[in-house]
Amino acid sequence: MSRTLEAESGYRIIFIWRLSYLLILFSSVHGYPSRDHMFIYAVCSEEKYQPNAPFEGNLNSFMSSVVSSSSEVIYNSFAIGNGSSTPQEGNVYGLYQCRGDLHPIECSKCVERSVNEIGKLDTSLRYKKCSKGVTSDVEFFRRRDDVLADLQTANGFRVSSSGLVEGFAQCLGDLTLSDCSSCLADAVGKLKTLCGSAAAAHVFLGQCYARYWASGYYHESDSSDDDQVGKSVAIIVGVFGGLAVLVVLLSICKKAAGK
């Protein structure tokens, strides 16, 4: 489903025109106090670019363009250096996307924080997260399944709730409705099979993201950084020595209550 590395004209150029890797930043939800950025997921290539090479200049231009554009629209894609005299290995391709209900001003802040994190963190992999809490409540499973079924009908972005269970899902901004539905169906299936009876879970796929949780779960005493909504999470895609050749920014942020 996701697109990975491709070779073109003998050069190793990274094309991430779909959501093959994610850079995700969570901010406060419903006014919960935010926390420092916490690293979750990164992918780095073994190749490195040379300092002062055309690629570095295009990368800096891309980063600036991402931050500038995010103050106006919550989704955009870029091709820096493409079609110019820049050598092909210097081209930079990338995109960003904020959560569908986020105001562009907050989106810009979220993206800017994400961009500032690139290259700062060590790399590791985590594709899904299941909470430590489990439940055998039949009513919970019925409500959870209602939420997950509703999320599968999302046309790009959807927030859903049923009883005490809440959730949301989002697809890449330029994904077709059918492809979005297909991705979310896969995501929902993985939430059920990988996380079983977890009281809260989220899963990242190549082109979409889905999450559910039991209302009040994040108010419980579990102090695990992974399981608190009131946090900021940075998922960094690093290529060429920890900096992204093609940075995909999916900044999923929840706007403050009342906005």
C-alpha cells in the first residue's frame, strides 16, 4: 500500500508521495496540558548527503515552505529542485498534513515544532500502540466496534463516539475516497487483531491513521508517557544521517476546546 524507495536514473531518490513514512505531532486534546515532544518512530537511510550540496539547500527550502504554507492550508505537497538545473540527487519531495479539524494557525505551530525536531532524535520503529489496560466489558466492545465501523466511512477525516468510546481517523490529503476507505478498513482490522481487548489503541499505516480510546482512560493513574493524551509526540522520518530527504509531515493535532 505504501510506496518506498525507488531508483531513478541511477540515483537513489526517495519518493514519499503517499504516506509511506510518517512524521506525526500530537498536541493537547480538549485542553489537557501538553508535554514535551516524545519520539516514537523514525526511518533513516544509510546514505548521507554532503554538506553544502544542492540537496541541503533544497531541504532547507522545503522546510521553510512547509512552515509557511501550513499557516494557510492544512495539506500541501512540494517538489523542490525538480525540473531545474539541480542534479536529480539533490531533489527534495515531501508533504505535510494536519488533522482535519485544526485551524491553519494551530497547524502552522504544530508543523513548525515538528520541523524543528527533525534530526534531533535517535531512530527506532513503532507502527502501532496498544494500551496496557484491558477490558472484558461486552458493552465496551460493542461501542468500540460501533466507533470503528463509523471511522471506516471517513471521507478523509472523521471523529466518532459511541457511549464511552471515542475515536478518530484520517487519510492522506490527496487520497481517493475508495483508497481511503480501503486503508481505514485495514487499519481498523489491525486495531482489533493487534490490540485485542486494549482500552485504547492507535495504528499508523502507509496512507492513514486510526485511533480509539475509552472515555476517561487517559485520566487514570497510569503515568506511562505512551498512554497519555495530554502530550506532544513527534514521529520523525530521518533520511541521510537523520535528516529527511523526503519528509512527510502528518501533523495530527486537536484544536483547543472552544476553537
